[in-house]
Amino acid sequence: MSAHYDVLIVGGGIAGLSLVSALAGKCTVALVEAEQELGYHTSSRSARQLIPSYGPAVVQELTRRTLQLMAARDAELPRPVLSPRSFMLIGTEESVLAEGSGQMKPITHAEAMELCPVLVPDSFTAAGLDSGSFGCDAPALLADHRARAEAAGAHIMTGARVHSAQRLGSGWQIGAGQEAFEAAVMVNAAGAWADEVAVISGVEKLGLQPYRRTAAIVDVERPLPEHSPMVAAADQSFYFRREGQGVLISPSEAVPSGPEDAQPRPGDVEQLVAKLNQVTTLGISGVRSAWTGLRTEAADGIPVAGFDAEAPGFYWLAGQSGYGFQTSSAMAELAAAQILAGQGAGPDAAPGSGAGAGPESRTAEALAATRWSIRR
């Protein structure tokens, strides 16, 4: 016997959880996650930083709207998800100018040293600062989305990997774990596995590519001041920020990978520690923990959101790359508006349609101006 829903979301990371909480109470909705816990892969391995000046213009637009939505939600929570934490870019004048954008403002070398006194002075010549950046309590945000969704009647199931899906009549029949579902709309929010879910569903894949990104929490002899910015190299060779009394570090690598439970490779963290001990006076003395996540991208680096023009009722919410958390609320707002409006049921649906005249419409227009979200 199949359970019937208006919408079935595949994937329990930040994308899927943001959407299920946006849809719950407005339609019948369920979410299935292959792992035994939500946010197991990329969402639990994020840098937990929302940076308005980071990424292409459409991502910056999505980030600004996400911050608005999160701030409004924070006003209702006993403990806010967001906390101010600026973002500083360092490097040569040319590299900082090339990578800095949006809300990032140039600052002097002396100002950069004052903000982050552990930097070796001759390790950089220019810096930029995004003072509108925020730290994000990722576990709290994921938990809030789940609580809101379930309180509004959504059904969330873990340990339920999708193994079959086919279009039947006006909807989809999906097998996940030991359960069977029927839904008018199937949302593919499966992250690094999004193309695999498409293949299972008989839908042409988009060529989404997962990339490895490693991070570690290290002990240091010289802790960062409490309100230190997150610091990143403009040549994308590293970033670091305070994490309690330790420091979170990353080599910022982007190495192609298949969809997998990614793990650090030998030497990655050790090489980064050696580099950071040269360009800072942190005095990294040991590694507490290390992990690797997957950042999945479309070929043009723009997040994918919209109905597949060739597969009625199949909605893509994927390819967020390293922008998952910072675009999540805006993407969910857009996706919920399009799904509830019933757009995309056929191949003639217009890009960015069905989102009304609110902020989600501006998001849709920004995506459509960059490219068709899915394909013609």
C-alpha cells in the first residue's frame, strides 16, 4: 500500500529540510533520506559561514534574501542561529580585487593585522573585509527546519534510500527503503547523488559534479581573539576561523569526486598545517578532528532550481556547490512558490514562472537571467 502525498522530497540535507519546512502546512509533504541521520554528508560538514560577498551575482542575491529570512526566524527562537562574524580575504592586490565582490570593502594592511594579529605581516599585501557576514549554527538550523516541518504535519523518514521511481498518470510512484510513495511532485534534493536519483527516475541527468572539500579543527598555541573574522586566501589555498578555543582550517580544495561518504586523504591536513604555520603565528600543535564533504556543482556554477521540462512533476533542487546554507532559505522560498503554483507540469512551463510578485519572484528572475534553471 502506497502513502500518498502532494510532494515527496528526496534528500535530507539543508536543501531538502529547508524546503520541507517551507511546504509543510501548505500541502501534504514527505521527505526521505538515505542515511540514518539527516544532514549526514555535506550539510554536517559545512564551514558554517554565510558570506554575502561570496560567489557569483545570483548567489549573492540568494544569500541576501536567505539572511533576511533567517533573521526574521531568529527573532522567534530562544537562541539565534546567526551570529555576526566578518569575513576577510587576503592576498596580492590583484587576487583580492579579482575575488572580492559585493559587500566586500578594501582595507589597509594595518587594519587587517589588527583584525587578525596572528597573520605573518609579509604573507599578504592586500585585504578585503565583508563585515555583513555571519556565522551559522548549522545543527540548530537543521533541527529547527525539522521541528517546524513535523509540527506542521510533514513526514520525515531516514534510512530510506530511493531504489525505484517512475511516472504514473499524473504523478510519481517512488520506492524508498521498505516504503512505497505516490506523489504529484518529486523533488530531487539529493546533493551529490542528484544525478543518480534522476537516472533511477528515468530522467536525463544534468552532469552535476561533486568536489571534495576537507576541513579540520586544530589546537593552537596562540588562540584567535573571540571576535576574529574568518580569513581566506584570495588564491583559494586555505581558510581558517575560530572554533571555540581551537581553529577550524581548510585547504579549500576542489577535487572532482564521485558521490561517496568522502574522507580526508593522507597528507591533505598535514600539508595545510605546515602552510598555516608559515603564514600565521597560530602555532598549530595538533589535529582534533578532520572531515571531507562534497560540494556539488552544475557546469556553470549556478544552483539548480526548477521543474524538469522533459519530466513532468520532477523538480530539481541541487547543485548548490559551497553555497548550500547561505542560499538555502531563498531557494526553498522559490521552490515552494513554484511547486505550490503547479508550474512545470509540462514542457512549456516558463522559467521563473509561478513565483508571484514577492522576493521569490526576484530570485527566480535572477536565476533565469543567468540561464535556464534546468534545460529547454
